[in-house]
Amino acid sequence: MFEFIRSHRRWMQFILLILIVPSFFLVGIQGYDSFMSREPELATVAGQPISRAEFDQAHRNQLDQFRQRLGAQFDPAVIDTPALREGLLNQLINQRLLANVAADNRFSVSDETLRNTIAAIPEVQDNGRFSPERYRQVLAAQGMSPTSFEAGLRRDLAIARVLEPVGQSARAPAEVVSAVESALTQARTVQLRNFSAADFRSQVTVTPADIQAWYDANKQQLQVPEQVQVQYVVLDEAAATQGVQVKDEDLASYYEQNKNRFGQPERRRASHIFIELPSGEDARKAARAKAEDIAKQAAADPAKFAELAAKNSQDSGSAAKGGDLGWIAPGAQPGPLDKAIFGLAQNQVSGVVESPFGLHIVKVTEISPGAVKPLAEVKDQITAEVRKQIAAQRFSEMASQLNKQVYDQRDSLQPAADAVGLKLRTASGVTREGLLPADKAGPGSAADSPDATLLDNPRVRQVLFSPDVLREKQNSGVIELAPDTMLAVRVAAVEPAHVPPLDKVSEVIRAKLLDERSAEAAKKAGEAALAANKADPAATEGFGPAITVTRQNPQDLSRPVMDAVMRLPSATLPAFTGVQSGVDYMLVRLEKVEAGQSDPADLERLAQQLSGAWGQAENEALIRMLRQQYEVNVTPAAADVIRGDQAQAAG
């Protein structure tokens, strides 16, 4: 049979073709395409899909940026919200949309614009100037070639030009600028009358029945979330330094090894005569001959060095000062020049010295001897430095030991604490979202602990509520929160979410009801006074002295009161209004309204700010229009991704 197939290969290919091709029509092209496992589409722009894989990559990059920026305080549960994911998807859609617009309208960027943009990037500059070498190094570190980077940047610049004209041409109408300027500078003179809730507290009562009724109706508000009692050990610089003793011989040895750090090295003031070394052998010989002649003249009469420098030196900056270079520290000048300066006696003139810059004749004019502080004077500083070095080594050893011990006996941290010489600490009231207030957590509250910041760290809470640590009550691994701060935790007890019994919260409820009823009584009295003032505008009983406020100078008025003052109609004065300010009620009497005046520079800045906001609004309007024009469609799968339903979205 196989011999028959080999002999009739072309016939067999034809037969297989007849068998396979109809399957496309039976199954359908779309069914076959689905069979090949296409990526789920989250949106389409002009029929072009934005896939789940594109979103996931952008999402990972975004979270990595937050992680780098926030460090130990990075908490995915707080950062990675539906609003953030929806915003990211919209960014991807808008990028694709603008890329299509740029391509369809043939937007391009010139080579000169591309070069100028790259040259302006600070990371590729050396001393403020574009460095080709640094440019290549930076791109290589990112795994990119100049060709791919420049192609991407050219594309991004072209896309930016879609919205650029809108932002550049946007101007807020003069009427809008004038209205906003008037609102910001307008001055209003008011009198205030405060109806304090505290003044009405003695007039209201709360009965046990009231407390019971509120408790029955609002149990959900009283629920205490699941919390854990934590046992933990902290290894930090203080723990590593504890008990460290520094011996006198260690101090002396450290001092001898680092003497140059505890004083000022010798400095010398020098002058020079500089002769450039041109290219070309004959020219170089002539320059050297000239330098040799000047050196002989200077050596013959060192007192005339400044005169020779002013006449002959080609360093215009120092020549005007007789060749003076100022005070020079060791190593500040190129090798041959440095050696010459620090090898001469005072007022001695050197021969011709060649450096990478050219030829020099040097004279030392002053010498300031080096001075080293005695050991006794720097002993405290050295003690602290040596202690820190010892502590750093000890910290490393303790960290290694702690890492080992927390796994040797997983059901207790006490052996690890004993082995490393750390104190086992306990705190209560740690939840998934943070630390409970002390009144809810009870004795040993983590919120009242000196270690509250450590225990409230998102990474620590994440570990505490991981399955092994929470349910199995096993030791965690060592958590490094900073280079000099580590801790290991263990859940000692778990208290499920619960509603406290009435007797535990009755006083809290009583205080809450007293506050609410006192505020209601204050508001009722204030509203009655407001009606009386409207009926008799001339009455000013109970009002305080007049004050003048503006939006830029609210005179300590709360935001609700200030908003009420500025919203009051000014057609008829005095005008009155009342506003809730916290638990108090504030009565406002508006007496006078005066137009303000802005400085021309301030008015120009305001116009620029409003124009910027105006341009942003026009950009958003343009994008909405382009979304319709290019038929942007967001698929149902996007809703799953935005909610965070990863399993559904992947399906």
C-alpha cells in the first residue's frame, strides 16, 4: 500500500485537497479562526482590534511604574482599581485612534525636528550637550537600537501633531476670563452669627430605647472587619547596634587609616604661563622653543613672573591676573601639572611642563600646609562611624540567622527571636485594609504601637492575610521593608468580622445621637433667626463684627460658609443666608460687595491657565468626535477586565 502511495503521490495530493477544502465551508472561516485561539478583543478602532495581550502588557508596565515610585508603600489593592484600568484602556484606544488619524492625514516629522527632540532629552546629554556615546549607551541599556527608537519617536511625534494645533490655538473667551477674574477678586463684607451645636447639647436627650433602635437599624455601620493579633520580630539598625562596644585600639586604627578625612590637605596657590601646542611638527618646535625661552627668563628673575605671564600667556583668563590660578588642591590638575605644582618650593619656577592642554611654566606663590584634627577632637565622629560599620556587619549576620530560624520551627517565632537576640512583640487590630483604631482593637493596639508604620505596610498586611500565615498560623518569611529594616510575622489569633454587642458600643451610639440632635437643634434655631432677619433686615443682634473676604483671602471661613457667602445674590443688600458648617449652623449677613482689580501680570497668567483648560476641553471634544468617525467599539470583554474578572476576561 505504501508503495502505491509513493508511486501515485500527485493523485494522493489531489484526493487530500478534495477532502480538506470542503471542511472550510462546512466549519466556516470564522469557526476555523476561532479554533486557532485568537486573543480576546477589548475594543476596535476602525476595525483594528486592541487585544487583551496589549492591555495586559500596558497594565504590567503601569503597575511596575507605580511599584518603583512607591517602593514599600505599593499596594496593588489600593492602586489597581477599576477606574485605573478603565483609564488605561481609554489611553490605548486614544493612542490607536490618533495613530490612524495621523496615518490617514499623512502627518510627518522632519529629520531636523527628530534630531532636536532627541538632543533635548536630558538622559542623553553630557554637560548639557547631546552625547552620541551616551545616547547609544542609554538605548542599549533599554534593549533598543537607534533605528527602532527613532522610528518609534518619529511616530509618536507625528501622532502628537493631531492634537497640537487645537491646544496651541485654544483661547478662553475674554468674557470668560473677565467673569472668572471678577469672581476671584470680588470682595464681600459680611457679618456672621454661629449657632453652635454644643450650646444645644444640654437641651436634647437620648433614651436607652433610642440607642437600641439605632443599633438595630445600623448594625452594618458598626461591623468590625476581620482582624488578627500579630506576633512579630523587627530587625533594624537599632537592634543591630544594641550592645555594640568600640575599642580604643579600633578607633586609633580607623583614625590612622582615614587621616586625610579629618582635616584639610596641603593647598598651593600657583601661577602659570600657558603656550598652546599647535599641530604640525615645525609649529610645535617653535612653540616649545618659545616656552623654553620664557622659562629661562622667569627662572632668572621670579619676581617678573606676573609681568611675563601678562605679556606671553595664551590663557587669557589667568594672564590678566598675572597668571594666577588660585588655590589648588592635590589632584585638581592634570598629572604632570599637578606633580609640578606640588614639587616646587614657594616662589620657585618650574621648567616647561607639558599637559594635555599645552605647555606651562609654573610658579608656586603661596603654600598652605595640611592640617589634621587630633584624634580626641574627632573621637565621637569616629566612634559613630565604627559603630555603624560593626552594626552593618552584625545586621547582615543577624539577617542570615533570622532567615534560617523562621523556617526551622514554623509554628513559633520565639525560637527565632531568642536565636537572634530580638524581642518578640505582639500587636492587635490589623486588618486587610489597615489598622483598627485603638478603641476598636482593644489592648495592645497596633495603631498605638511604635511599630504602627511597619505593621500598616501593605506588604506586611498582604503576608499576614496569605493562606499559610492566616489559616495555618505559620511564620512568614523575612520581609525586607528597607535595606536596614526587616521583620518576620506570625498570626497569633484571628477575630472574624463581627458586630459588637450593644453594651460595647452604647456610649458611642449615645454620643453620635447627641451630636446629631444637637446639630438639628442648632440648625432649627438658625433657620428661625434667618427668617426673622429676612423679615427685619436692619436687625443685627447676635452677629459678629464685619469682615471682608475674597476667594483668595477667605479669612479662615470654612469652605461651605465661603461658598455660601460668594453665592449670595447682591442685587438687594443686606442679603442673608444660612449654611451647615460641620455640626454648627452659620448665619451670614452680606453688607457690601466691591469689585476687585488684578495685577496685569496676574490677569495674563489667569488667561493662560484658562486657555490651557479650554484647549484640554477642546481636545477631549475632538477625541469624542474622532471616536464616532472611526467607529470605536468597546467589547463586553472590556467590562470584565475593568472589573478585574481575570478568569472571565481570559475565557
